[in-house]
Amino acid sequence: MTKYEADFGAMAFEAHACLGCHTINEDGKIIGEISSTALQASGQRYDKDWLYRFGLNPQDFVPHSGEFFGGCDRPTAACRNWILNVAGRE
């Protein structure tokens, strides 16, 4: 992952309040809420189509899931899909 990709992913993670449901390891310390699936290796666990469709309407997959961003527009879902696929391959 390039520095640009890491910086972009961090900005998007913060902008979309991902810490409301997901945890990350920041300088050896786990921060965030443990109420959803870990994002680690998400690009290996899910395919692009699944991530895109989940981003558009997470309620279709798991009730009360993704309530912070449910029903987002297509460009936003595509952006999240890119982030999860790039960062999730690490």
C-alpha cells in the first residue's frame, strides 16, 4: 500500500465514522468499538461486488448493520469498496 492510499483510507475511515463500529490498531493500541466485523483483510474475505452492494444498503445483509452509512450514494459506495479492497489486501 502506498502512503497516498494509506492517508486516503485514514481520511475516509475518519470521515465516515467507521470507529463507531470497527476497531483499528493505532500505534499498538486498539481503538474503536467492537460491534462489527474486523476490516483486517476485508479485501481477501469479500469480493468487490459484495463490498459494493453492502456499501449501498448494509441492511440487506445484516439487520442494524452499517447504520452510520446505510443507503449511501453510488460514488461513496464505490470509494469505500476501493478502500476496503486496497487496505484489505494487506
